[in-house]
Amino acid sequence: MRSVILGICVASLLLGLLGVVQPASAVMIEIAGGTEFFDDFEGVVPSGGDDDPVAGTGTWAVYDGATPIPASVQVVTGGIGAFEGSNFLKVSRPSEYAYARGQTADKGVAGDVLYAEFMAYFPTGRTGDSQITMNSGQAGADAWGVVVKADGSVINSFGGAVTGLDVTFDTWEKWEWDRTQGDTSGGTLTIAGNSATVAPRDAPYDDDIVGALYFDNRTDGDLFYLDAVPEPATLSLACLGGLIMLGRRRHQA
């Protein structure tokens, strides 16, 4: 037993050195099982200035209005407190349209599974709508997205209700998008473990940005926050648990 557990530890260490293990946590987009975008916001030291996010893989596009207001999309610390690590992202609309867009370089093909995950926090006191849209991984194909209303209900951005989904204010909740490219029925959105189908836009989305997540607010003064989803490091946890078990047995002996 001891040799097996030590073997797991060695394997875990080697995989980490070889870069095989996925990032520990991230706002993430996967296409066909490959991580095309991730960011945990920890690579930026918040200064209270124009602290744009910097992705580890893929790129962020940040638009802060025709009259730039850099603080509209900003990596921050403190405040409500990060869900993971120290930093998280504030997405706000002080006076005009602004957005954060995480995007990939992979367009994907029909049959590929497009998956994204992130943590989101919606504070009380919002008066309007916040929108989160996922572009298809296929160029010239559709997009699908939802709007979080002021009362916490979730509706389809492009028409039609999304039943069974609401957000809980003042708490971090895990969001997951899941879609097979070419499936005209749409994709599955899961919020805090509750899932619903979101139908896509009726017409192709006229945008060259594919495999991307858009985050924005529709009403001046509204904001929400994003953070990374911690991923369990399975091999490392197994190693730790095994070593603890060995220590207990040795102590008992």
C-alpha cells in the first residue's frame, strides 16, 4: 500500500512538472476538451487604476465606452471578497456601454463540445439587466445568451424564457455553458447546479469573434463580478490523503 501511495505522489509531481495538469482554477472555455481560454485574475496586481484582466491562455477584449472609463472593467481585490485567490473582476456600466470579452483562437467544427465555466456574483440593489452571452465556436454561426433581470430571474437574450433558473444575490455561484456545435436546439446553462436549455439566436451572429464569452450590463449604474472556478487537483488530493492515512497507521502501530 505504501509503495502505491508513494507512486501516486511521484506521478502527480511528474505531471505537474511536465505541464500535463490543467490550471488549478480559472474562468475557462474549452473546445473539444482542450482548454482554449483561462484566467484566474491573479496575474494582475490591482492598483485602483486601469487594471484590465490578462488571460493565461486566449485573450481578453475590454471596451470601456466611447468616452473611456477604465474602472468600468477592472481587476479588483477586497470588497465583497474573491471566491478564489485574492483578485476578481468587476464588470460595471458607470454611464455608457462597456464589456469584457474572453475569447479563444479556435473556431471549432461541427460536433465539437463547447464548454465554459466561471463564478459570478450579483449584488442587491441592481435596477436593470446584466447580460452574459456565449458565441458559438463556429465562424458565422449562432450565439446564445441570457439576461439577469433586476429581480434575479434569468431570461433568454434573444427572446423566449429560460425556466427554472434564477440567481441568488450577494453570493458567488458557479455558471456553466455546455453546447455541441451544430446543435440547433441550443445549449445548456447551469447556475448553482440548476440546468435549463437556452435556445440560440434565430439568425447567424454577424461576428468574427468565436468561442467567446461576453459580459456586460444594460443599465447605467449596474455591475456584477466574476472569478475563477477552483478545480480539484485529484492526484494531489489523493496523494495528500494517502500520506495522512499512512501517518495514522504508523502512529497506531
